[in-house]
Amino acid sequence: MTYAITQTCCSDATCVAVCPVNCIHPTPQERAFGSTEMLHVDPKACIDCGACADACPVDAIFPVDSLSPSQAQYAEINAAYYADDADEADAEPQQAAAGPNFHTWEEPTFERSLPSDFGPIRVAVVGTGPAGMYAAEDLLLHTNAEVTLIDRLPVAGGLVRYGVAPDHPRTKKVSETFARFHDHPRVRMALGIEVGREVTAEEIAAHHDAVIYAVGARADRQLGIPGEELSGSIAAATFVAWYNGHPDTAPDAVDLNAERVVVVGNGNVALDVARILVADPDELARTDIADHALAALRASSVREVVLLGRRGPEHAAYTRSELIALKHLPGVELVVDDEDARTAAAIAAAGPQDKAALLSDVPRRATDWSAAPAAGRRIVFRFHSVPVEATGGGAVRGVRVTGPAAEGQQAGGEREIAAGMLLRAVGYRGVAVPGLPFDEASGTVPHERGRVRGRAGTYVVGWIKRGPSGGIGANRTCAAETVGTLLGDAVAGALPAPTGTARSFQRLARSRNRRLVDARGQAAIDRAEIARGRRDGRPRAKLTTIAELVSAARGGRWTLTR
């Protein structure tokens, strides 16, 4: 028996580190790491020890003989990665397939440890999502640094709490790994304070040897088409924040009276929003979806979601694992619109390992876009289709898109898809941090290996560093680079000496925001949400306003009985 890595793989390579026979690839040292969609277990080299499954922070690794019908395909995906004709396999995994390569266990070394004559440095980490927490973890486990965790919201979690879809509970389990550092003896938390509003970048720097910004990319990209401003045209980022209970997004921010929704984009976020729109509300009721979103989805009129892809299925941005999950969505029909002949041709020409091949068993048919959707729930992929206008008076009533190409042509005419909602899922964009340089073109902070240009002692990690690409696990290697740069500067004596103390920063922060939440408050919020969810058989019931979160942090009992 062997193990297989499945859909929720976060690629943070914890499994690689614990594997005694080097059977999981690509590793962080291999060329394909960071570009492959997930990691893979070599079935020929696996010795069935289970170390990887025990270490996996998102419960993505299972024995092959225990895979559910919806996961069975992952046994083939893992094995195919090591096949002789797998184009994406590096030389290293090919060699590993020949047999076990046992590690030699030597005296452990701690490469990130500061010299013994260094006193502990104080590092502020602004942002408590995966990027920030991987940086904090690296500092706490491998150095004697003291860490201040800062977040503009009064609750920790960032992208894990507010970006991961509620029906992906295993992915959310990585938050448990991060939460163990919240009450670390060398950690202080200051949640609910925003840089540029209550405190400046200069003030944070004055109280710490170094500051790492892990603020993500919370703005959305625009389509730049007429009608984009109409009611019913919203960013996927808003929709994701809405169903995840983000305090910045009002409960009535989304209206689900439309029968057909057009989603522009075919990345994983596009698949997430499409899946949530047509999922069974009774299934979602077992998750941590926001109460207001669950109520709206129960009353929803949405029956059909159309996913528009600018290019063909061979260039789709979604990962194979997310498409496989979509194919197993109970009660939902998956369809490929074949009005453009290039779509069917690409699927037919796809090799076994090509992404487009996964659509070979999906029904293909043309659709009358002027008519209301038929009964039932469905998701329709429409490739080679670009939105050119959202039509309607004060609200979206349709979306004009490029039509099919005639034989021998690369472009066609236009079609109008009758729809009452337009969701743009074309990417996120970073927002400038007051006091830091910002590149408007890329939406990132200019840096050199994580060191902010022109700002000694200031660093970036995550999407604000590299742009909105890569999942949760990609932040681990990103954080390792940034922390390595920071420690190199510390050894070289390049960090500016702070003028304030850790205690004086806490006093400053509390003077600017009396509702500041610390580690005890964060733990109280966690207990309150779990207690509220337990009543209905849910992992937690989120508190979705600043007032509720602060009240729970202070021990407010009303949050348990609402």
C-alpha cells in the first residue's frame, strides 16, 4: 500500500521534510517546486510509514486504499507524475522512482540561529495570514527573536480565515498550525490596529529591530469594460469576503435573485465562487460559512453559473484538483459549451497528463443564451470567450462576449448572455502601505530578496512581495527567503536600533485603539465561535462584525446565545 496526496495539498513541503525515503516531489530544492500544482508521492518508493500524513497541516494525504470515490483519481495523478513520459517531472523525481533514497541522520544544525553574542531582536510582523505566520514560525523556531503580531482586524487568520472557501475545511486546518504560536512566550499580539490609520510605519519601526509586512493583496482587478459599474456587477473578492464573514463586507452586499450568473475567469477563485453559488445549502450548513450568506443561498434563485475563459481549456488557470472536485459536486451538472469548435478540438487533442483531458468526459453542448436556464443546477465552461460589455439599465441584465470563430479564423463575432449578475474573478491586487514605496504597475512593494528598497530594517513577504500568485504553502519558501535576508542584515549589523521598547509599543497601540485584542482575546474569540457552531454541528459559527469580535475578545457572553 502507498499514500497519495489529494486535493487540499498546500505545497508547504512539511511532508517532504519528514519523509524518510525521499519519495515526495518536487522538493523545495528542485526546479519544479513552486510551479507544480501540488506535491506527489512516488508509489514505488513509498514505504507506507505514514509520516507524511501525520505531518500534513491540511489533511491532504491518505492511504490509497482508503480514498473515497471522489478522491480515487489522485492515486493515478500521483503515480503519473513519476511516469517516464511525464513532461513535468524533474530528473530528481525520476531518479527517486528507481528506489528508496534513505536520509542520513546527522547532528541537527540550526542554520537560522543568530550568533551567541546577539541579544534577542524584536521583529514586528504586520499581517497574520499564512505569509506572516510562516515568517513568525521561522523566527520563533530557529532564532531567539521576539515577535509582535499586528493585524488591522481584531482577529487573526488573514487569507485562511477570509479567503479559503468554507467547503474546504481541511485547507483551513493549517490555521491550527499557526495558532500554536499565538501564545508563544516570545510573542505579543496587537490585533485591530491599522498601519497608516492608528499607527504609522515609522512608529512600528521605532519600537522594533525589523518589521515584516505580510499584508497580502486585498484589492480586485477591474475588467475595464462598459457597464462594469452596474448594480449586480461585483468582484469575486467581495463575494468571497461576503460568504466568509469578513467585517469589511456588509451582509447585504450580495443579491442572489439572478437565475444565471456569469463569472469572468477560470482560476481557482472562479471555481470557488461558482461552486458555492450552486452548492447544496444543507451541505454548506455543516461548514463555517457566514450565517447571512447561508440564509441568502437557501433563498437563492441561481441555477446556472457560466465560467468565461479568455483562452482555451488547455490554458485554463484552475488546478487539476479543483476541477476534479467540481466534477464530483452532488446534484450539479457540469457542462462545456462547444459553440466554438476550438474547444472540442483542444479537449480531443489533450494527452493523458494535460489539464484539458479532465474535460473529456464532461458533456458538451451549445446553449441558448437568450433564454432562461433550464431546471436544475449547472456550471457551464465557456472558453475562447471575452466579456466586452455588461448590459442593462441600472442593473446587469446581460453580458456581451466574443462569439465563436469561423473556420480558419482566430476570432468571431459577439453573443449576449442573459444574466442578472456579473462576477469578475480576474485576480487580486496589492494596496499601498502608507510609509512604504509601492509599484503601481505590479501592485507590490519594491524589494530585494524581501528587503524593502530604501528602508533599512523593513521587509515584505507573501503577495505584497511577489504579487497575487501561489497558494498557502508557497508562502513558506517565500518567508524563508525574507527571514534569511533579515537575519543576514542582523549579523551584518545593518538593522537600525529601536528607540522604544516592546512594552512602550503596546502602550502606544492601546492609546490609539482602546479595543485592541491580544493573545487572550484571540483565544476568547476562538472559543466563542466554536461554542456557537457546536450547537448546530458546525466547526464554528463566525462572528462577522468588529463589535462582535471585540465583545467576544473581552468575554462577552451574549455572543454565545444569539
